[in-house]
Amino acid sequence: MTTLEQITVQDIIKDSLKKAISYQDYRTLVHQLVEDESTSGNEKTEPLVNYTMLNDRRMKRWDKTVKVSEDIKERFANFNGNVTWLVITESWCGDAAHVIPVLNKLAELSEHIDLKLVFRDENDELMNQFLTNGGRAIAKLIMIDNITGDVVNTFGPRPSEATQMVNDYKAEHGTLTPEFKEDLQVWYNKNKGQNIIEDMVGLLEL
């Protein structure tokens, strides 16, 4: 990556950070969308409105039930970096509703991690810098060094085990069916965020 390209990516990130919100503000906003029978994003279809309602419930549940072991709590408490976790999301995204509450639990364990969220459809330039296999898949976490402004790492749109499930299914069937998507939701519910925690420990090299 050339210096010019690096500056451009950093500028895009800086611009997006100006529009970023906290997790609590995101939860409040999503709940308000449900009250208004609406959804974030450019498309305001009935299915997406329904997904937003479902995701509000999911996040509320995960906020209460995600468990982090004492070992992991200690590792995060001892993290001495200085990073922002900038997450690209939309209220209708099922993966985001499972992933982001867990990221919030982890970010709360360290004073050196600042979790911020931005909406995909309001940040085209940012999203286009962090595509997954050419697609605008979310949730996408961009880990930024707050001192240098460099992108240290990325995560998403799904935790590693779920990503393997998706890749294996696509390789065999070509596309994701509604039945597979239900199976994926079952996996998230059984795993209870633990694979996300493992992935983030690896990302931070804790």
C-alpha cells in the first residue's frame, strides 16, 4: 500500500469516526426504530423492519446473558494497547445483532478499547475499503491504533466457526438457504458468544 493510499484510508476512517456512535446510543437508536416500525439503511422494506425488531430482542438478550470467564476478563484488563474498534453495521443485520453485544462486553473490560459503530449505507467509502470476498458484508470490525491511525486488524462479518460453516455450505450448495440461515441462528444461540471472544483474544494477541 502506498503512502497516498494509506492517507486516503485513514482520512476515510477519520471521517467515519466523526459520525460514529457508542453502543448504548446504538441500542437506543435501534429500539426507537422498532417503536417507529422502521429500520436503518437505505431500504425500508417490511422484512428488514421485522429483522430490526427481532435484532432488538436479540441484543437485549445477549446484553444480559453473555458470560466472560475470569481468565478472559483478566487478559482484557491487562491489555495495554490503545485502540478503537470501529464496527460497520445496520439494525436489520442478524450477524451484527449476535456479534456486537459480545464486542461491547469485551470493550467494557478495558479502558484501552473504544467501541464505536457506524451505519454501512451512510459510509460507502469506508465499507468499500473493507469488503469481504468483494461483498459489503456486516458486521465488520476495523481495529485502529489510536496513536498512529493505522488499521491493525479486522474481524467479521462472522466469528471463525460460523464463517467456516458458511463457506462449507456455499461450497456444497452454492448459496445460503433459509434452512441454513436458521441453523446458523441455532449455532449462535448454542455458542453464546464464546467463539467471538476466542477470535478477539487472538486478534488482540492476549
